[in-house]
Amino acid sequence: MIITEIKCVNFFRFYGDCTILCNPTIDRNITVVRGENGMGKTTILNAFYFCLYGDVTPPLFLSKMLNELANHELAEGNNTSAKVEISFTHKDNEYTAVRERLYKKTNGVVNQVGEESFNVFHKNPNNGNSRTIYDPDGFFEGIIPNNLRGFFFFDGERIDRLAKIDGRGEIKDAILNILGLTKLEYMKERFEELEKDLARELKKYQADSNQDLNDRYEVKESQKIKKKDELAQVKASIKLASENIERISAFLLTCNSASIQALENERIAVTDLIKRIDDDIKKFNKEIINHATRNFKHSLVSFAFNDVFTYLEGMREKGQLPSDIKEQFIDDLIMKRRCICERELIEGEAPYEAVMRKRANAGRSELDNAYIKITAYITQQKESMKRFFEQYFGIHSEIIGLEKQKDAQEKRLAEIKKDFDASKIEQVKMHENEREQLDEDLKRYYKLEGRLDADIEDITKKMERISQEIQNLEVRGAQGKAVKQWRNNVLQLGQLNTEIHTYFIDTTRINLDERIREVFDSMKEKEYRFARLTDDFVLEITNNLDDGDDKRVLSTGEGQIASLAFIASLVSYAREKTHFNLLSDFGGGDFPIVMDSPFGNLSAGHKQNVAREIGNLASQVIVVVSNEQWSASVEASMQPRINAMYMMSDGVIDDQKMGEHTIVRRQK
């Protein structure tokens, strides 16, 4: 999907027809829209949301969509409309999407007339005629699904959330969504339904005494379904609470009070750090458990090491272990009938009897080898026990250090909360009270989520054991054996389907990780930093220094750049995916990136690097930027890739009370 034109008509601040032409080329693929704060930068981003998905984000509300000036000018009894049109190409086809609301003035009041309309038109390449696409919402859901839009149309100042611990779920969901493995999901559902049907059928061919086993399986199955439903509700509650906290945070960050803004910025940083510390504590606790599981078993027999070692040493001192003369050596002498001193060995004579007495104390090689191995093992284990406790206490000291850091940060968080409570701004207090309740709700939801996850895992294991028992039961008749074999085949196919699903996700994560590293390297300010996508889907920035520099020291700019790197990797993957969509309803394609305020939280060095590389993130980039962010260095870095630049400014009217509005003009 490459955007060729976007037209806003009476849409919020945009009065009349405001059109932006893009038409990117390979060399010049950036469209820039500039304007002062308050001119409608956020409205540009929301124009995409409204046209393509039918909604907008705060502080905009659809009930206020009709431009104030258009509203004021509308004559009694007349109609007008507010709409957004987006023209684009997708896979060599031309389309225009139009979403519109009609308004009419009656008795001096302007109200919406009828339902909102949404149409997508496809232009015939042969004759230029257009046809209307059936089910436009479904059509566009197949191009950029709603749950992926935030990775193609986004606010640059808030995108750094992906580089935080909480971003892992969003990243994993994005990978699942862009993979679009709907056919595998459908197959999984069908396998589960088939297995249930075959299990019921199998009961007919089993002894009555075994029916209890099938009943137990069905009970567990019902429990699992119920737990999954509960988990889905809890996750929805977590998502809603998190979105409300983000809304409150956005309000505080844009508050007229600089001190409130500073406090909220600090709270975000402190909260993020606490989450990262918690994550590290979990990793170290897991490391301690693994360490103890692997190595502590040796300590259980260590009490006997000294007794065994003392006993073996006593045998060695007596000349019994290890023996200098081996039993086989003496047997060879007797067979040759000659001693090593050249005397003849004749049975019954003194030399023969002396050699035989020596044979009684001679050592067997297997005993000597066992002695050597046992003593070596005891010596090794004594040393390993010392190393075990050194390693254990080393990990434990790391946890104690992290807990101290966490305690200090939580104290600072409490101080920040007191500062907010002491604010004289009533709206700040109101939002802070709401946030406090949301934080408590989230803590409760997360605990419940953990319990439900554990319950589902436990039930699944029990179902697997019962299923295996059912499969091992004897059945009556040829038909019963056939049903049993069918059920076994379905179970194996279901397992294979799960393995394929996991393989696709893991392979995609590895591919995205490589691309993220490349993009981050091109824009980073510190040479020793590198980004990676971990096995747990955490977008992590680490150091490759030898001095143990703390990997958690992360600037907002680095978080934003890492997030941009992830988005660029998704865009790149979507473009490549066009050619291998066999298992997916999401066909991929060439997609744009539309960014609002891409340079707001970046240092001067990061700004210049991003400006230089931003054209490489996607085939098309649309940047909405404030005049303040548009520095000379940013302009110089982006200029070679710009195909069009537009300026937003205040429209001039005699009476500002009639409604402020923005006009958009193309710059030469």
C-alpha cells in the first residue's frame, strides 16, 4: 500500500478541501507536513485512523469532527459533510477509500444525518472506470489489519514503549498478526473438534468400567475452556486499564505545568526501571533454581566423602590399592615356569610358593581403575561443592543488590506520588486518583492472570495423561480399532500443527532480530550499543563492553530508535511476505510509515541519525513534524529524500469566534 493522496474535507481543524499529494519515488520517498503545535499535526495521523478504521484517538472525538467554521457557515436547512479520502496503490492496483459523515442544520442546530458511510473504489487499469469494493471494512482488514495499524501509523514520541518490558506482549502479538497464521489456527480448532468427536465415538467400543476415564477427560476439558474464557476477560481488563493509564500519562505530559510534566517523565522512567529490575530478579531466581537442581544433588552424598576417602587411602597404604604388581603379570610368569630372577618355578618348591604368595596381594586392573576413578571423583566433588556455594552466593548477592535498587526506586515513586497529590491543579489530582485505582486494579489482574495461566497448564498436563490412558485402553471390534487409530492420527497431526506454528514464530523472530540490529546500528549514537529481540520477545538494548556496563541504562532516544528498528523490520518482513502467503490471510505488501512527531524525544545526535536514515525504513515515509523539531540539521539530512513538503498554518478570518481552522499549502 503506497499512499498517493490524502484529502481532508471539513475534518476537525481542516476547513474546506485540504489535499496532500505524495507520489513517492525510489530516490525521493519522504513527504513532510510541517506546522506549529496546535495546527493539526495529530489530526493528520487521525485522518488515516478515521478513513481506514472509523475512529480517532484522544484528544480528538468524533462527535466534534465537523470543522467549527463549516458548522458556523452552514445555512438553515442545508447539508454539508466531513470526510477523509485516501488514494493508494496496492499490488499494482489503484484504490480510493472514502469515509464520510453528513450534517444538516435544523432550527439553528447542526446534527449528523444518517449513518456514517465507508466506501472503497477500485480503478480499472484498462478503461479508468471505478467499481465499488464489496465489504470495504473486510477488504482493508486484509491489507493492514486494525491490530497492526499502530506499527504503520504512529506517534513517534510514544513509540519507545516497545523497548520496555511491557512491550513484549505487543511485539509478540504483532509478529503473530503479521504472520497471519489463520489457517494453522483454523486447523488447530478443527483438530480439537475432531478429537472430541472421536473420543465420544471411542466410548462406544470400550468396556463400561473404562467410561469414568472419558468422563474425567470431558470434565477437565470443560474446566480448561472456562479458565481460558476467564483469562481472556482478565487480559481484556489489563489492556483497558493500561490504555487508561496511558491516557492519564498523556494528559500529565501535556499539562501546562512544567513541574507536572517533569514529574510524569520521571515516573515513567522510574516505573520502567523497576520493571526491568523485576525482570532481572526473575532471571536470577530462575538461575538459582536451575543451579541447585543441576548441582546440589552432589551435596546430599558429600557427608560420606571423607569416610570413603579414608578407607581407600588405608588400603593404598597397605599396598592393596593400587597394586604395583598385577595379577595377570604373575599368571604369565607361572605359565612360563620362570621367575623374573631367572629361577625356575616348580610347583611345591620355595620360589614357586613365594610367587604364589605375591599373587594373593596382586591387584586386579579393574579394581585399580575403580580406585583411581573414585578418588578422582571425590577430589573433584570436594572442589565442586566449594564452587557450588561460591556461585550460589554470587547469584544471591546479585539479587540482594537488585532488591536494594528496587527499594530505592519504589521510595522515589512514592515521593513522586506525594508530589502529585500536593498539586494545586484540580484536574491533576483527579487524574492521579484515577490512576491510583487503575494501578491497584492492574496488580490484581496480573496476579489473577498468573494463577489462571498456572491452572490452564496444570489442567492441560492432566488432560494429556488421561488422553494417553484412553489411547492405551483395549477396544472392541475392527471399527473400534479404526476409531482408536483415527483419534491417534488426529492427536499426532495436532501436535505437528503446533510445532509448525512454533517454528514459524521462532524463525520470524530470528529474521526480525537480524533486521533490528542493522537498522539500530545505522541510527545509534553510542558505538558500543546494540539492539536485539530476545527469545522472550523483549526488545532489548545491551552493551558489548568488557567493563560490565549496566545494560539497563537506556535513554528515551535509544528506546525510540530500537522501536523504529522493530517497525522497520516489520515493514521489511511484510514486503517480503508478499511472495510466501500460503498459510496466511494477511498477504503482506509494500507499506508506508506515517509518523507524527518523530524527533520530539531525541538528542541532537539521534535526531540527525534518524533524519538521515528515516527514508530507508520503508518505501514510503510520511512525517508530520513541528517547526520546533524541524532544525537545520534535520532538514539538511532529509532533504535529498523529500518528494513533497507541506506547511500547515492558521486560516485568516475576521472573527476568530467563528472557528479556528488550518490551511495546508505545498512548499516549493
